[in-house]
Amino acid sequence: MSKQLLSKFVGAAGLVLAFASPALSGSKDQNNCTPTIGSCGCVIASPGTYKVGLNLTAAQGLNGDDSCISIAASFVTVDF
């Protein structure tokens, strides 16, 4: 992937996260993700590296913004 294409991708991802973050701040029952994510319905609220450890399905529960995993922090890496 070229540096220019990567830069555009990172910029677009940051824009999506900026719009997702305000919706998360009003949620009362946030379940913070652990470094190994085993089910839907959690929020990544701290910088770091996370990995998906099991198959995730909507039946496990979704977040208030109808997502499986919400990211409300900067400097996050998620390995699928």
C-alpha cells in the first residue's frame, strides 16, 4: 500500500471515529473491551492493541450505536 493511499485510509478512519465518539459518551452501560475480545457489546475506551479471540455475532448483544465493537479512543490497533 502506498504512503499516500495509507494516509487517506488513516484520515478516513479518524473521521469515522470522531463521529462515533459522541454517541458513546452518553451510554450508561458501557462494557469496556478486554485485550482479547470474546463477544460483541464492548467499547474500546483506552489506547492499545486488541485482538478478536472468538467468532462475534450480533446475538451476543450490540452497543448503543448498534455496533459490535465501538472504538472511543485514539491509537487503537485491532487484530482480526
